Amino acid sequence: MTRIAIIDYGMGNIHSVQKALESLGAETIVTARPEDIKKSQKLVLPGVGAFDDAVAELKKQGLFDALIDEIKNKKIFLGICLGMQLLFKKSQEAVKANGLGILDGEVKRFDKKMNIKVPHMGWNQLKKVAGRRSQVAGECPLLKGIPDGAYVYFCHSYYPEPKNKDMICATTNYGGDFAAVVWQGNVYGTQFHPEKSQEIGLRILKNFICL
């Protein structure tokens, strides 16, 4: 059976993610050990907290370079919330740290001038993007069976802005449209929390298990 490693660096909804995946029949391991990452077939990086702190913890535990290596080796990867933001090199939240640099782009803070509450917290809708990626590669596998306009749960003050817009599979509007789901090769990211998004979130996680 495929084993999914859930990366524990002290900053994620680790057990909520594990419980959701195991309820769908997945074999999981919660780990902070690079050797477990190498032995697992898929990786999940959850996250809640500050960008700088997350990078520091990943490096402290020897996970930072291990994740880069495994992603470059084409291991299927899912980043959730901060875990998605860490895929990018830069964040406006960071004082000094760079992210994993797997995806090209920058993580930006919601502009309070838009007259919106920050953090963005609660349920909001996904709008599927029918761009060149959809025409070339078909629908994002993570969103198979997910209806346009489905509601998912968010809790964040920052959002990713990919340089390559083709990697954006779904957006959400909050003071403007932002990338809510990204996909590039073996790498997937959700700005929302599928483990907190009830039936829709479980369907997305099931799609991840089946990749």
C-alpha cells in the first residue's frame, strides 16, 4: 500500500490531516525524520503559522533539503495553507528566510485597503480555471468531481501569486481573485484546509490518495 508521510515540523494541523486521510483508507505516518520521507511514496506538508518560523524548523530538523530532493525526484507532494506557501521562494511575511523555491512566484499579504478582514477566515468558493493547463493536460486531478463554486474552509493572511498563471487550477475571490489550488507536475497545493472542508475536502484528499 502507498504510504503518505505527513511532515511534522510543529506548525500544522497534523492530526486533523492524518485523521482525514486515514478515514479514507490511506496508510499514513506523521514524521520529522528525513529517512521516513525518503521511504514514503507521497508527502503532505500542512502548516499554520509564520513563514520564517516554518523555514527555521524545517532546516533545524533536516527536512528542508530532504523535501526539495524528494520533490525533484518526482515524489507526489501536497502543500496545505502555509505548506503551500513554502513551495515558493519568497513571502512578504518573511523577514529573511526563503522558501523551498519549487514554484516560481511570491506569497503576498492581503491589502487591508480592500476593506476586507485579515486574516481571511471561514468558508469561500472555488472557481475552477479553464486555462491552457486545462486544455493541454485535462482537469487538475486534485479537483476531479469537485463542482465549480464548491465551498472550502480558509484561514490565512497571505496568498501565493504564481509567476506562471498556467499552474493555477482554481481561484477564490476575497478582495480580488487569488490562487486557491496550484498544480505543477508532481506538486499540488491548496491555500484552504481540505481536512476542515467537510465532504468537499475529503473528496479532494481522496483524489490525492488516488494519484
